[in-house]
Amino acid sequence: MFSIPSALFLMFVFAIAIGVATFIENDYGTIAAKALIFNNWWLELCLFLLTAIFIYNIFIYKLYHVRKLPVLFLHLSFILIIVGAAITRYTGSEGMMRIREGNLNNQFVSSTTFLTFKVHNNQTQYMVDKPLLLSSISNNKFSIPNYFGKTIKIDNKKIKVEYLNFIQDPIDQILENQKDGYDVLELVVPAKSGGMQSEYIAVNKSKEINDLLVSFNANLLVSKDVGESNADFLISKLDSSFYFTSIYDVEYMRMSDQSKGVLEKQTRHLLNAKTLYTINGKNMVFKNYFNNSIITKSTSSIKNDDNTSDLLKIKLIVADRDTIIDLYGTRGLISPKSYFTFNDLFFSFSYGSKNYSLPFAIFLKDFQLERYPGSNSPSSFASEVEVIDGEEKMDYRIFMNNVLNYRGYRFFQSSYDDDEKGTILSVNKDRAGTIFTYIGYLSLLLSVISVLVSRFSRFNLLNKNIKKES
């Protein structure tokens, strides 16, 4: 196990794993690469065994002698770099920090996502923060508590949380001709990323669509007069036709003949297909109607988009009862908590990143963006900031390759707000891991230098033999 062939084999496995991880990251995103390769137990075991072999060889081959200094420095460099990586993995933290001009901030959002839940009965409380690496291609299964965890019990009721499904960048999908199906409307609205997208709404439900609260038969009066609802746009089905009532005047344009007009608010109107309706500046088209159908969620892309919330489905089990919970969240987003009562216990759940507090604050004095001449493409951007730590204040300029180091935290210029009035800084706290890694790099440099200058190195022995022969 501690032989040189074993070390070569492990290094080969490590190289192949890193190569595969590069392709996974390119095709499926960073989270997938971390879940499958970088943060997996077998890669950590591989690095642990390599470190053990390097340490073993130092003593078994007596590399601490002067004659073997180049090889000793080489072994030490690998050991220190791996140890530094382990410290970073288990003790370091990183995230993103947004600051608007003229404002200060002392918190950053973690780059790791967490499942957070709290349960109490007004006397006893239990809270869990479980870090998660979820992707569309990894094995995401987990449970709280796990096989080795302590049983969660309140009022003699055992509590357990189980993973059900993870849907990355979810979109609605219709399953037709289902036994337990229901009526579903399909509306077409502008997508935030450009183009058009379909939105589905089930009967007796309300949904936020394009910043409008749209209802389908929700809170409809028994009579055929105007329906009552708190929705901005209420759709109702009477006999075989569809009608709508809006709290705003509605502009329409029929696509068949391009005719236009305005429909009065708080009045029932016929809802026609292939007609563009504009409600409070928002466009909408009634496209289709499905009966005996079910709305399900499916992933929209194989590579995760951090700007779109993912769906985590979990099962909550309390004693002999269970319920399914849908949680939306993503990396870099602080998701709102879901509060509810179940089996006489009070719960709160959330999925997403969480805030970390800094022992100081950063004030953004000015954000500066420069563009290439004759182009809108940015050539460089920088943040003029002031670090406020109690009574101490320090001015600093953060830009590419000019990092702010303060009290163990490193701030990198990452991005900026669309209106160019705010900055986005990448935050990293990993002083110990960085020190070990840099010492490892120094040891690697000393190994190369000692090969050149040591009179006992293979390089110099060959050089002497050449001089003798010449």
C-alpha cells in the first residue's frame, strides 16, 4: 500500500478524476462537478492515502539527509498542498457580497446551499442546518437524522426528513389523460430572458404570472355575474366558454385581423384564443385548455442556472403521519422560510444560501466601469471602498488582480449590478489553508532550485560525468 507503484496508481486515478470533473463542470455546472468528484469521499480517500505514502517514504528512504534534499522538498510540497486543500475544504468559507453606492454591508451570502429547518412545541426546539450539493446527475439522497444521527423526538413524536426529488431550473409540464387529472389553462407570456413562455394554471388555483395574480375559477360566485376574487385577472369557465374579469382596463389585439380595442375593468368579457391581451402593461395570450390533466415539474436545462430557483421536494414524517414539502431556492439566494403546523408541532423550512456576518463593514464610495473605445463591452471595473472596523477606517481600491486582504478575509472584484450603481464582491475566508498551500508552493520551488544547485543531485552528477568524458 505504501509503495511507489501505489503512489503512481493513485496519482493516475487523481489525474483522470480531475480531467473528468473538468468536462462535467463544463456540461453540467460547478455544483455537479463538486457533488460527483471534488467533494466525494473517494477522492478525499485518494488524497489521504497519497499524503500517507509521501510521509512514509520520507522516513523509509531517509529523505531528510542532505544528499536527498531535492526529493524531500518535492515530497513536502505535495504534503503541504494537500493539507492546505483539506483545511480549505473543511474550515474555509466563501460567498458573494453585494454593495450599492453610498451604502455599507457587513454580510455576505454563502456559496453553499443549506436545508434549514426548525421544529418546536413552544417549549422544546430543534434546529438543523444541513449543507447540500444537489445536481441533476448526482445521487442527492439524504435524510435527517441519518443512520448515525441522534433521533429527533418532541412530545414523544419521532421526526424525520427524507429526500424525494430535486428538479433543477424547474418548468411546468402537462400530463394529459390522467385518471386523477383536472382542468388546466395554458397562457403564453413574455419570458424574462427574452422570447415567450407557457404558464399553466390549474382550476380553482391562483398563480403569479408575469407580475400579475391570475386565478382560474378561484372564489367564483355561483351566479353568472361578475366573479369576486383578489386576483388581478380572474378567468372563469361557464358551460364551454371562458370569460375573464380584470381590475384593470384591458387592451386587446386580435391576431387574425389585427383589430384593437379596450375592455372595461370589473366587467366580464369573453376570453378568446389567438388574442393578445395587455393588462397593466403586461402581455398575455390564451393558448390552450386541457381537461383530465396534471401539472408536473421538469428540469429545463442540464446545466444549472444560478439566476433561477431550483425545486427540492422532501418528505416530513412526524410519528405515523407524513407530508410532502416543496422548497424553492438556489445558490446565492436567501430563500424565504415556509411556516406551517403539522401533527401539533410548529415547523419552518427553507432551502438556499445563508448569510454570514463580518466583524467589520465595507462602504462602497464609488463603482467605476471603463469600456473599450467605441464599444459597450467593459474593459475593466473597480470598486472604491472604505473598510470600517470600529473607530478604524481604511480606503482601498478593489479591481482585477488587486485583492483586499483584511482580518483573514479576501475580497475579489467579481461583477456589478446592471445599473452600474453597485458592486458584487467575491468573499473568501481561508487564511490557514492559504498559508499551508503557499508554503507548499515554496517547497516545490526549493525542490527545483536544489536540483540545480545541490552537488548531490542527479543533475549535477550527470554534469560531472559529461565533463570527465569530454
